[in-house]
Amino acid sequence: MSLSASLSGFPEWTPAQRIVEQQVLDRLRRTFELYGFSSLETRAVEPLDQLLRKGETSKEVYTLHRLQAAEGEEEASLGLHFDLTVPFARYVLENAGRLQFPFRRYQIQKVWRGEKPQEGRYREFLQADIDIVDRDTLPPHYEAEIPLVIGDALRSLPIPAVKIMVNNRKLCEGFYLGLGLAEPDEVLRTVDKLDKIGPDRVAEVLMNAGASDAQAKAVLALAEIRSSDASFEAAVRGLGVEHPLLDEGVAELAAVVETAREHAPGLVEATLKIARGLDYYTGTVYETELAGYERYGSICSGGRYDNLASAGKDVFPGVGISIGVSRLLGLLFAQNAISASRPVPTAVLVALWNEEERPVSNRVAAALRSRGIATEVAPVPAKLGKQIRYAERRGIPYVWFPANGDIPDQVKDIRSGEQVAADSAGWNPPAEDMAPTLQ
Amino acid sequence: MSLSASLSGFPEWTPAQRIVEQQVLDRLRRTFELYGFSSLETRAVEPLDQLLRKGETSKEVYTLHRLQAAEGEEEASLGLHFDLTVPFARYVLENAGRLQFPFRRYQIQKVWRGEKPQEGRYREFLQADIDIVDRDTLPPHYEAEIPLVIGDALRSLPIPAVKIMVNNRKLCEGFYLGLGLAEPDEVLRTVDKLDKIGPDRVAEVLMNAGASDAQAKAVLALAEIRSSDASFEAAVRGLGVEHPLLDEGVAELAAVVETAREHAPGLVEATLKIARGLDYYTGTVYETELAGYERYGSICSGGRYDNLASAGKDVFPGVGISIGVSRLLGLLFAQNAISASRPVPTAVLVALWNEEERPVSNRVAAALRSRGIATEVAPVPAKLGKQIRYAERRGIPYVWFPANGDIPDQVKDIRSGEQVAADSAGWNPPAEDMAPTLQ
């Protein structure tokens, strides 16, 4: 049984897949809270002008209309949020007087984009975001903290190894400026296409925009640098470019890489080709590769932004990252690479001798539930073989037979066939059978 | 700090309120799973024709449009779901071949209604539904099970006492037919207004529709019957009306009340005025009163439906109930009747001697987190008094001072002022301080 999408772009998991999703979310939440992030949910809708502030994304917005709005009725222009960053920025501005800064929040919600659906791209999908925002200034050490949180969160899941690739906008922009390129944003957007169009075409685009052959070569040489420690710095210096912004970016990136290396060797890599298309990033940027799924692109991305939330003289710089949960699960489900140990929460099915004795079976079920054992009672007093087959079909591992005449209560592990006398006030399944587990 | 709604009808909880909401949802989920219900999430959108099948609710639907839909582009007519029953019925029909029946599912999701917002009525709100559907026929014992689940779920919360009021459509319709009233649905809809318009007006409406004085009086007499055991049956019989459908309804209602009475005395009451306006119910119906909040109406309602999900000769009768989670929490928050023991997940703030020694503080934090203790590191190396006040303001109960020269690691309970030497590899806060708790 696999996922279905009777409406293109709107996937729905099966009950078994949903168990996986819930347990994944439980683990993400657990890690986020261990780092002191507060949970937040914002409404699904935002005023359209909020959503359209970043012109690039306007084409993806779903707008909302009341079907029965009265003739001539003034309606607020509302759209569904397409990410969790824009609503969060709005929430911070609205509630700034009531929040404690730096404010650490996580937010796990559906978002909607009216894009063309394709593999791993949905119109409705779940994101899990963490952000830290501060008032006026945000110390750069938070840029080093984000990969620790995400590393712990993703490594708590039974998924392939993840690598967080990190770069710094200041480093790139300083380098481009030091090289004498006057439009660093333009260069960055071109470098962002490197994996898609290749180095030759990138050089061509840069030179068409006025760069010299040497400048284009230097830009590509910078983009080739990768290291899992601070040694990227020597490689950058070797290119012989100087600029104060470059120095700042190098120092910040070194701090991110070194902090991560102490915490979790192999997790983070300075990867100087990472650009991130969205132009609101101003410092560290993150992308994440899943081993074996590299061709599907980043499953978790983000960065530092200084200008997303501001109102008059109040500014709230922040840093954040977003896990594409639906995207990640969709890829893994398609490869049968993640599953739950059973497809239902139920551990025990209590058999039923006859409909009149349902209260007897109900009492057994209540006793088991009172000790945390998920239990159902058989739907109908069918023949025992049929009741056992029902449990089998549902994926329930144990069938309980209430006392019958001289025969005391018994419980059967229907996988091994083992059947033992048991007391509903004391019997427990082995720990691994208490609840479905991720595997 | 209280909830905000900068957009009328779209409430957003504060981070502290969100902790309450999450823990409430955790407990509901726990109970639902103990009874073997599988979690399900359906997409937020449904084809408009699905949503409009029940004409009554059409005025509440939000429709969706892609802002940048191409000129002349054919677009599916989509709307946001206004409840979780219609999408669930659609899901069951679509996936019938892959589900095991009886299918027990719970579903906790936002729903949207374009209604006029008012106290306790939102345009976006969270519902928690459980339903059991079967193929072809659904045994009536499931109608008796639903109140047990909901009773356990609601009584796991620190909220005022709940009373589940139960009635049965067959009982009422049989009674009305036995009385000689030809339009039992019409009578039911009138009785549904009893609390709003009073008995005199109900009698008037009934008589205007052709009922005799005696018939109207009998209808009202039936609606007055309440009992927390099967004694309602004698009261019904005392009215001298006979009909086979009445007998069926009485027997089913007696089973519901008696099953609940054994499980949880005082939880369920046969309340024969309960009608439920929606006309798809065909058997047991439920409403729920919260002590002290009766005037706000039912916080949890549902019933049995035989005809909601059908396709050709396949029918899937079901029974379900829905907790209005946003509504319930909104009422309780407004009275400060529920809260969390602290407003953040964080148990410990690790102080910072100076920025260079951040790795020292990070190591303490990592050691505490590895044992499940939610920990943050101070944002900046301010004076210690200022770092402690930061923890105080955030509501973090403990501040950790990493070893400093000859002084070993120490931890301070900032509520009592007590400060003790501690080892980050072994120290634990008291169990009640590990995580915020509901109170």
C-alpha cells in the first residue's frame, strides 16, 4: 500500500506512512526543544501584500475567496502562506513587545504553492523550520548553532547520512568585490546555476556581463573550494583576492565549520559553490545533501537574514533553516527506505466469545490500556481463526483470549504462535512491541 | 501575554499557550492510539463539488485560486475543507481497496469556515476527530465505544468535568412516527432549537406545521427526559407511544449509557432533547458540556451516519465525534483556566564567562541535552546578574555556571536561589522541572 494523490500535487500518506511521519516529527520536535526552541503555529493565511513582498514567489500563491461573500462586500485579500519564514517575520513584528529576544522558535506546518507538481515537488507540503531572531543585532555564533540542531535532529532519524553544506554570502560578495566585479548579487545568481548549467556556461554568462577571463576563472575557482575544516581559508587566500567583507565572511564560516566539527565530525562542509537563490540572505547559507539522494537537491536549506523583519527603526535579524519534511519522506517512501515496525498503533486484539460477553472483553481491554498497552476488541464474535486472521491483516501482534470456563486468560503472539496464560492486570508485551517503531 | 488575532477569526496562540495546545494534543493522541485508532491527515483542499454536497454548509467554504493561473487555463475548483468528516469519507471511498475494515482513524487538523467570527467561533480552527467506519454494516457496539474514548481523552486533561449527552435518532424518529407525525426530520429540526427558542415556541412551530396539542406536548415531554442510566426507557414507555424504530433506538441508547456507566460513572447521560442539526446522522448522536462553560454550547459532538460515504453499491457506515480543540482552548485561555508550568521548553541556561569560552559552555549544554535536559547557552557574555535575569525573564528555572579556575561547575535554581556544585554528566533537575507540564 503506497501513498496516493488523487489530486495532483496533494499527496496523502497511508496510515502506515503516517506513523512514520508522526515519529519523524516527534523526533524533530524533541531535538528542537532540547535546544530551547519554542513551538509556534501561525495561521495558514496572510494578507496578499505580505506574501507578495518578495516578487519572485508571487506566481506560486493560492488566493482565498469566500464562496458566498455578499455582493459588493469588501474582502481582505488573503493567500495561503508558501513558506514559514514570511509568516514568522510578520508574527515577530506584531508581537515584538511581548516576546523575549533572542527568540528561538520552531514551526512545523503545511505550506502551499501553486506550482506545477513534479517528482518531489508538491502543491501542499509539510515544512519544519527553526529560526533564531534577535532585536537590532544577532551575534554570529547563532549561525554556528543552527547546523548542530539540524545535525542532531536529522541524525536522530533512520535515514541515510546527511551532509550540511555551508557557505557565507559575505565571503562571496567580498571576494567578487575584491576581484573588481561591481555586481556581486548578479554573480551570485549566476554561480547558483553552476550545478545546472556547468562551469563553461557560467563563465560565458559572467563574461557576457562584462567579467574578464581571469575574473570568471577566479569566480569558478572559489566555487570549487570545499573542506570539512577551516582549511578552506588557505585555499581562498591562495586565490590572492583581498577585501574586508571577504575577511569577515571567512572568519564567520570558519567558526561555523569548526563548531560543527567539534560537535559532530563529518556533518558540515564548507562548500563555496552554495549560493541560495533567494536574495534575502546576508551571511551564512545552508544546503543539505542526503547520501544517495543528491540528485534530488537540498532537503534542508536556510541562512542568515538581516532585513526580513523590520518596521521603522526596529530590525530583527535572524538565522534559520527549513527541513522539507514531505519532500524527504516522499523520496524515502518511494524507495521503501523508511517504515514503521507495524502499520497500526494497536498491540493487542482482545477476542470475543460472543456478543453478550463483550463487556468481559471490554474489561480486559480497559485493564491493558490503563497500563499503556494499545488495545482493540474484536469487531464481531467470529470463529477464533477468523479473529486471529483479522489481527494478522491489521498487523496487530497479539491476540488475547479472555477466560473461558476453567481456562484462564491467555495471550498469543500470532507471529511465533506462542500462547501463554496471562493476567490483564500484569502482562506486558516486550518493549519493542509496545508501540510501532521507526526502521 | 494573551492570544492575538491581528486578522479577525484567525487566532494565534502565544508560545506559552502553544505548549498547552501541544500537550493537550499529545494526550488526545495518546488516548486515541490506546484504543487502536490510526492517525490520518488529508490534504487541506477538496474539489468544490465534494464540499458542496451538503447544501447547508456551502456558504462557509473558502475557495482557492492560483494568483498567476495562465489566461484561459483550466483550473480544478478547489476549496478548503470545513470539517474533517467530508474529507475522511472521500479518503475512505478512494482507498477502500487498501484499507482494513472496520477502519479506526483519528485526524487532528485545521479546518476553515468563512463565517462571521464571534466569541469562540473562528474562521480557522483545530479539530480532533475520531471515526470508525465499516463496509456494508457497522455493529452498534461502536456507538457505545466512542464515548469511552472521548471520556478517557477529555478526562486526561486538566479541564472542568465533561458530560457527554447522548440521544438516538431512531428513538426520536420512531417516537414521532408512533405519535402519528409524518415528518420526523422536520420535528427533529424544530426540537433542535429548544434551548434557543424555548418549549412554548417549539410547540407553536410544531402545531403550525400540523401537530395537535397532544402531539406537541408529547414531543416536548420526550425532550425533557434525562437519565444517567437505562431508566430513561421507563420514562419513554410512560409516554405510551409505540413503534419498532423507537424500540430499536431505545435498545441502542440503553447499550451506550450502560456501557459508559460501567466504564466511567457520571460521564454519559441519555439526554433526549439532543437532536444535532446536520441531517446525515442516523443513530446515536453526541454533544458534550464542559462544567461552567455550558452557555458556549457543545465542545465535542458527533454521531452515527449510514450514508455519508457511498459509491454505487459500496456503503461505508460510520460513527464519529469531533473535539473543537481551538474552541475549547480559546474558552479556557480566556479564563486563565489552563496553563503550562513554564513558558519555554528550556530547563537550563548555561552561563558564558566570555565569548572565547563559548565552546566550554557549548560542551556543558551538549552533555545535558544528551541526557534529555533542554538547554540553551547564554546569548552574550553579559555580567552574571544580567545572565540570570535573562533566564528569569524567559522562565528558565536553572542557570549553570561552567567551571571557572578552581571553582567547579555549579547550578543554581533561580527560584529558590539554591546553588550547588554539579557535574554535567550526572546532574538532573527534579522530574517536575524536566519539561513544562499542564496545570
